[in-house]
Amino acid sequence: MPGSQTRSRPRDRNNILNRPEFMSLNQPVRRETSGEGRSRRTATRRPSQDSSDGAPSGDGVPKDGSRWPEQDCMQLNPSFRGIAINSLLAIDINLSRRLGMCMVGPRGPGAPLRPMVALLAFSGHALPWLCGTLLCLWRSDSLAGQEVLVNLLLALLLDLMTVAGVQKLVRRHSPWNAPPGFLDRVALDSYSFPAAHASRAVVVSRFLLNHLVLAVPLRILLYLWAFLVGVSRVLLGKHHLSDVGCGLALGFLLFSLVESVWLDSAACQALLAVGSLHWAPLV
């Protein structure tokens, strides 16, 4: 017996499994309870799940809905069309502010001409044209004159409501962010785009040129007046150059619309009867 023990000791020393780093292999296997097994399984699964959350799906987008940095960089790089539009808007704002500096402020280089420019801008306001058309319609006795004046009144109202609606949708402020004055609020001209005065000047000038027999110098003066009304609003710092350009184009469009739906004399007389409360007796 002692000899067998002494022989087994050298064998245990030479056995590799008896080394300290392999002692855990000689430990008997313990049966884990169901609770411990579940906790260990969840602990081993969590890192894999966390790593798989950011893994890309089949279409190259991460499963958690985030975006790759490369995709953000691609959105930050605008297209050529975006660069061109932003450049044109910057030029428009810069030129409009430079032109407005001539009249804005008491020390501007064009300050002495400000009353004349303001009067020119007021000639395109809605209030004098609406009041003047109503006064002429009240004093007119001919059917042909009443027909022209009723259609002119409808054109002015259409221009007023259309420009006010577009301004409410776009909500573009003036180059100097100046609040609208009392006369602008009366004419529903609260924002910058499109220019209401320029649109109204085109409608009136085209209307007068089509329905009045005028000499060539007067026709040229009407076109020049419509253009100067739009420029005066830019000089006063109320509109951008693009606002005036779009206002002129809108005026031509509205005039074409009014000419296409021109009301004849009978329809105008019916509207005048309704407006003056002169109802025909019912039979």
C-alpha cells in the first residue's frame, strides 16, 4: 500500500490536468436550476442582441431606424438646382436691400425724393382705384360705360383677393422686415410676395389700353407707370425685386382671365340691380 501511494504521487505530478490552470476541468459538473440557467442565457444573449440592433438590414439601413453618417453627409451636399436657387435668392435680397437703402432712413441718398416715390406708389394702391371706379359707375349713364366699369371693378376685386390669398400662403416678409402700414392693412397687403401694387398697376394699365382709344405717347406712359409703381415699392423697402417681377406676371395673368370671362351688358345690369337693391317685381 505505501508503495502504491508513492507511485501514484509522481503520476499525479506528471498529469497535465493537475496543473492550476486546468483544475476547473477536474471539477464535477453541477446541475443548474432553471432560474440560474435562464439568467445566464439572457446574459449571454444581450451582447449579441445589442450588437445586432445596429446591424444593417437587407436594404442597407440599420434596424433601429438610424442613418449612416455617409447618408447624412449626402443630404448636407445640396444639388446644383438648390445651389442655383439659393444663390438667386441671396442676390435678390442683396439688391433689394441696396435699392431700399436709398429711401429708407432720413439720411439716405434718395431721402429728398421719398415723398414723390411714396406718391407714385400710392397711385397703385387699391383704395383710390376702387373708390374711383365706384364713383364713375355711380355717375355713368351709358350702358357701354357701365359694362366696362363693372368688369373693371370685378378685375380689381379679383386682383385684391388673389394677391391677399397668395401672400397669406407664402408669408414672405419685406427686405427690411418692416411692419405693414395702415394703408397696406386696408388693402390686405400684409406681406411681400407678390407685390400687390405691381399686379394692380398691370391690370389697370392693360384694361385702359384695351378699352380706351389712346395716343401712342399715352400708351407708352401707361406701361412706364406700371413699371415705375413696382420699382417705387422696392425703393421704399416694401418688396423684393422678385416680388415685383411676380406681381407684374400675375397682373398679366389676371387680366387675361378677366378678358376671357367678360360680362356682357345684360349681366352687368343685373349686378347693378342687385347692388342698388332695385328688384324687378315678381309676376
